[in-house]
Amino acid sequence: MTDHHPSELAEITEEIVDVSITADDPEWLAEFTRKLVADELAACGNIVPGIRSIYRWAGRIHDDVQALAILHTRASLVRAIIERAAAEHPDDTPQVLAVPVRDSHPGYRQWVLDSTWS
């Protein structure tokens, strides 16, 4: 059996996830992402402007241009991101989805862990 320091065990067992968030206003989304990174809730956020979202809402089909943020973070921080989005997002029901990262470059994974709080 290998001996591990407690902080090493946290790094070995801590999962990382990608969280996607959409918004109509790409600048609002960029600022929201900036705040999450500044508060160490996400290590990084990639903003993809100009995505086309087709969805059913309130009984109607919508076809809108939106922006998408993909955040890289710890699984343990997803709840805080959802709560922040619920409080600050302009939509009443914002799209916030977390997807587990099955594998990653070890150095990048460690950077995400080092850049976020546990």
C-alpha cells in the first residue's frame, strides 16, 4: 500500500468537471465568468459567442443566438456555481449543466485543482 499525504489524497480523489452556461448577452456572460474565476470557483472559462439555441420554452419553439461559457472546475464547486447563476443570471431558469471530465492531461487537471478552492 502506498502512503499518501492527506492533501495528495484530495488531489487524487477530487473530480473535475466542465460546466456549461448560456446567456443571451455575451458580455454579461464574460463578466460573470470573470467573477467566477476571480472568486476561484472556476479555473478557466471559454466563451463561445454566436451559438444558435433551438429550444421549447413556455409552449413555444425558440430559435435564438446566445453565447456559451464552458467552465473548468472542481465537482465540489458546482453547487456554488449553480447558486451564483440562480442569483445573478438574467434568465429565471438559466442553463447550467455540469459534465464529469473522464480523463485529462495530468498537468492541466492539477492546474484546475490548484486554481480553485476546495
